[in-house]
Amino acid sequence: MSATSTVTIHGKSWESSHVQEEIAYCRTVTWARAKWKPHAALVDKKSGTSSPYLGRSYDAQHFQIIEGGWKHDHCEICWWTLHESEDEEEGTGYTNGSGNWVCIECFQQFIGKNENGA
């Protein structure tokens, strides 16, 4: 991809240079197709801000886990929202098992149609 070329993702035109770094990273990762489901969120008791809970230790005095509290993730390449949905485009993607997701369109267009991204 040249710096002046464009790509179309979910009907939107992107400058290739804006997604090249994300695509390069995603090509180094092993991905598995999965249905997106809500998962635990780690919530700051004082501010109310939350992040996905990935199993790390935390200070229960300042944080609490809300099961099913994380309601969406974004594609690592195009920032498409993946959430619980029967619509395959919105509710299914590719995950690395560590909280990162790639939408079906970006996976097929930039990474490859096989399950391991090779």
C-alpha cells in the first residue's frame, strides 16, 4: 500500500497510511473466529471508569469487577464496534484471546481467510 492510496472498510474510505501499522501488527498475531459476548469489566469505584477485566490482580478497595459489564470491543484496524448481536457483521469477529479483536471485513481483506492469519 502506498501512502497516498485508499482502502474501503465498511463502506468508508480510509487512507492506507492510517491503517498500515495496525495491519502489520495484526498479521503477526494468531486469530480465531468467535462470536462476541459481553465479559467482565473492571470498574474504578471513585471515577466509575471501566476497562475490560483480563484476569490481572487488582485492589478491591478501589476497583470492582462487574460480570458481563464490558459490552463491546473495537476492531484493531478500523475501530468497528463488535458487540453481542445476531448480525454476523456486528457480533462475530476474530480474537487473539487477549482482548484484541478484528472485524470479519478487515480480517478477510488484510489478514487472510484462514483462521490463524498466516
